Amino acid sequence: TSLDMTVSISSEYIPDGFLEYSDDQFGDLIMGSIANESQTLIDDLRDKAPIFEAATGVESTETERLPEPPSDSPSSSPTRGNYQILETYIDSRPTGSYGILFEVKTRPGVGTILVKSLSFITRFEGMVEYEVFTKLGSYAGQHGKFKFFDLIASGRVKGQGPNAFTRVNENDETYNSKTYTGFQSVHIPGDRASRSFYVTIKKVPDGEEQPPILFSYPINEDNEGKPVYEVVTSSPEIEIFEGDGVLEEPFPKDGDSPYYRRPRGFLGVVEYDMAPCFPLVNFTGWPCPYMKLTRSPTPKPTLKPTRNPTGQPTTPPVTEKSSILPTLIINQQESNENAGEANLGSSDAAFVTDELGMNEVPGDLLVKKIDETSSNCTCSWKTHPVLMCMLFVLVSILRHL
């Protein structure tokens, strides 16, 4: 290892009338003197300060030859990856009970995000059994009504204690013949939409210590007992709001019962993909639109005449248009509610329409079935994109029956 030091040598140079030195020559003379007396300098440094006890040598170099030190600040702002982790603070004096209800909202103008995982805080350091439920929108008026909620995670995990986050499991598992669900990613639509979460720890048998989920007291003490919720923490894409602490398991249907404390702050982590529909970073719907080019666009026709024509052609000349048209992929084997749906847009995928707009459909479109068969059709009118998709699918199916 080495230690960079700056040593200033001050002196007055008095020419003796016989020898005169240029600046470079004088500098070489000084550095040569240091090199010749390096061992004496090292011994002197060792005697003066303990930090130099391990020093073995000294070298000198000109200032002009020193490498440029790194900048104190970056020349440009660092870019953020799509995968984000938003942590709340760890309350030094938390409260806690069986669970908590809270909302996560997207900020104005941002696109849809995809929640990939959650973590919570428990005072317990043994095995805990947890469940995570969710619903789109607010949970107001729907306390304890499981028909409005979806179970997206359940399992057993070792609690990490009050000073660390306990992360839910990613994968399904079976324990004592009971099947648990790994965390299932859920979306939050963009532009101020919200999703509610209910995180709870299951009751343990009588006689065993009940592990609590920890949550914070109201940010504003004046809001105690009121349904007024402040932002616990936020990122450029989402805001995590205070919610309701749940003092029973499962959560009671009466939202005004003594088994709720509000407002209480979620303590934990939300992991999310801030651009699940990339490259459409501001797309606010769900699911992501899907469009694929048949091949890369060509800037101009690829076919050229080999020689000058000798006469009138016997058949019309064959020309090839620029390959700028999208392929509509239709999976007829899907059985979910989205089967057969698609979105159309410009060929470079920079703009994609959905069911909310009216758009000019390109004059030529290739409808491609999942079995790789295809049919060409021509259209040029202004209509609803979804109706056009249904028409193209019907034509393709009838032609291949």
C-alpha cells in the first residue's frame, strides 16, 4: 500500500554566476536529492510518528504527472433500475398486534407498477405463520369481508426480531400437509390509483407466545382515533399510507369495533417493478399491451431491377413494401378473460392504443395464430381497435376451418 503526501519545499535560489538552472533542471535536482536521502527521511519519519512505523521507502514525482483525483460529485445523475425497494423506518417504540391494513398509491403521472414482494417487522425471533391479502382500491367499509380480498401470500418464516425486516417467502411450500402460497405479484394501476393490503400473523395455540406484527403510532398525534392517514414513506412512483392496526385474527367485519386502532403505520418493505410494461414507462392500465414486429423494418424496398426492361412486362411487376407492419399474436388456447384480446399501434411500438381510443388501423395487417398459420387482410378505416381485433380473429379462424 502507499500513502500520498504533499511536501512543500521553500528556498531561495541564488545563481552563483557560474551555474544557472532552468525550472525543470532545478526540479530534477530536488527530486534527485530526495531519492539519495530517502532512507534518512524514512528513519526520521518513523521516529516522529507511529503512523510511519511500517514505512519502507519514499518516492517523489512532479505535480504535473500526478493522476487527476476523482470528482467530488458525479457528472450526471445515476439512472434507476426498474426493480425498486421502498423501506419504511424502523420505529424505536412501536406498538403491534395481529395485523395491519394499509394502502399503497401510485403518484400522479406515473405508470402502473408491479408489487413483487413484502416484508414486515415482528418482535418475535422464532417461526411465525403469516398471510397477506389484497384488493384494488381502498379497503374503507370492507373490513373483514374476505370476498373482496385475494390471498396472495401465506407461509411460515423465521421472525427477524424488532430491528430487522422479515420477508415473506417467494415460493410455495407444504408443511404438515398444509400448503402455503409464495408471494404472487400484483399490480397497482398508474396515476393515483391504489391497492390495499392486509398483513396478518396467524393465532398460535393456547399456551404459546403470540408473535405480533409491529406498526407505528400516528404520525400526527391529533389524528388518534380518526380515519385520517398520513404518508409513512414514499418514492418517485408510490406512497405508503398509514392504515388500521388489527387487534384480532381474522380481522373483524365491524370496522368501528374496539379491535381496530387508527391511524397506525405499516413498518416494512415494498419491493416493486416500476416499469413492468417496459418500454412503455407511462402505461397506466393492465395488463401490459403486447405487440411484436414480424421482422425489423426495412427503410426502402429491397427488390431492384437487374437490368433495363426490354419491353412491356408480361405480368405486373412484383414489388415489396417496407416491412413496417405489426403482427397481431392471438393465442386461442388461453381460457382466461383476456384470451383473444390484443392492442394495436404503430409499428415501432412507441405508441400503443388500448380499448379507450379510436385509431387509424394500418392498411395491411398480418393476423398470426399460435400454430404459425396466418392470413393477410386489408383495411383502411377508422374504428374501435377492439372491434377490429375481433373481426381479424374471426376472419382468420373461418379461413382455416
